[in-house]
Amino acid sequence: LGIPDPDRERELPEEVGVDLQQLLRLHVAPVGRQRHPTHPARLAVVQRAAHEGLDRGKPGVEVAEGARGVTLTVDSIRFVAEQATVLPEEGARLRALADALKQVPDRTFLVIGHTARAGSVESQERLSVERAKAIVDYLVTRGIPAARFIYEGRGAREPVAPNDTEENMARNRRVEIVILED
């Protein structure tokens, strides 16, 4: 698990009932400091907070820690078919996501769009970029400065499920937001 950082240990919550914003601040190291791996129990707390705080009980937001930073994955995000227009039913989830991201100061967010394997590779790539930008545009309207975002599309190159059923294709239509380690 790496060598504990005594300065960071003092900041950790003593109880599980903390909110996602507080946990994200704990799991993103300050600029210029080496990050130590997160203890699996702490990461489980972040994941539970995502389901309770961000998602209001509806499945679809996962939190994980990777080499680039903490990643929030918005699963099965619904857009108008073949467009970058988010369906109105996603509003509550995206508002909660924006509120959480506003609480993470001085970090850059990488927004990555993914599509299901439908249509040409070129159309998948274009649509994934457009959808990532649509999410960035929405988050900017919620008060997060545009300068804090980078976005890209990965088309259908990184599926999380086979594209063999509508349910699996929906799982592959997702947006990931990586809180970069600047």
C-alpha cells in the first residue's frame, strides 16, 4: 500500500458518514506531492458516497482511483440517439455531479466520451467527442470554469461490455471524468 503520509493521515475522516466532496479532496494529492495508493476500504467509502450522494440511489456513477487520478464514471448516460443532446432525465444526476466537482478546487478535469459500437468508426469517434463536449458545456453552465476542462472522445475502442445487447450497449455509452493529478 505504500508508505503512509502522516500529514494526509490526519485529514482522513474518522467516520464513514462523510460526503463525496470531502472524500474526493482527500484522495487527490496536492500539486508536487507524490501520491500514495488509496487503502481499499477508503475507496469503498468513496464508491458508497457516489451512490448515495451523487446518484440519489440510482445506479450509474462509479468512483475509482487510477494512475491519472480519481475517475467518476457516469454509466449508461442517455443522449438523443446519434446526437450529443443529453436527455432531460439526466438533469438531476448531472447537477449532483457538477455540485461534487465544484468542491474539488484547483484541479483539471478530463472528460472522456465513449459510445457503443454502432455506425462507422469515424461516426463513433465524432459522436464521443461531441458528447464529452456536451457534458463539459453543461458543467460550465453549472459554474465550473471552462479552463478547468479537457475533453476527448474514444469512440467504441474501450467497451466495458460486449456490444451484443441493448443493455450492454447502454453500458458502453458512458462518460468518464478524471480528476487529474495536475
